[in-house]
Amino acid sequence: MSEAVTVELRIVEQIFRLSTTQEKKPQLEQAAQMLNAKFQEFRKNSPRVEHNKLVIMVALDFMQEILVLNKSLQHYEQCKYLLSSILQDIEADTETSS
């Protein structure tokens, strides 16, 4: 088990001290960078929108991306299963033909 470390991150204009592991720290920092970039993009496009509303809009945008990726992964798994089934059928036909 990895030892816990504390990381201090500036996320959407606020400082957060978060506990993580050394292995997960780079992903947490990358996630914070992505969140900040998306927030700045929304801030640039909607400069008059309240901070809290922008945060919610960013969260919704990320959730939509996650849903699309999840759907793609499910489709990939279905294709993988079908291909595996087809390969098994081909192998069985090849063995009976030999």
C-alpha cells in the first residue's frame, strides 16, 4: 500500500489541500490542470456568469464527456465480445474441417 501524501492545488481560483498517494499524485495534478483549463475556457466565453454557475457548467461538460466515453467503451466491449465469438466459430469450423 502506498503512503499518503498531501498535495496543494489551485483549482478554479481556490486553494485545496488534498490527500492522495504518490502514485496518484500526477493524475490528480493533471485533473486539476484540465479542470482549470476548462474553467478558463468557460470564463472567457461567458465572462459575466457567476463563479458558482461556471463551476457547475464545467462539471456538467465533463460529465457529458464521461458519458460519451462510457458509451464508447460499452460499444467497444460489445464489439470485442462479437469478434471473440466469431473467432471461436471460425476455429471450431476449421477443426471440424480438418
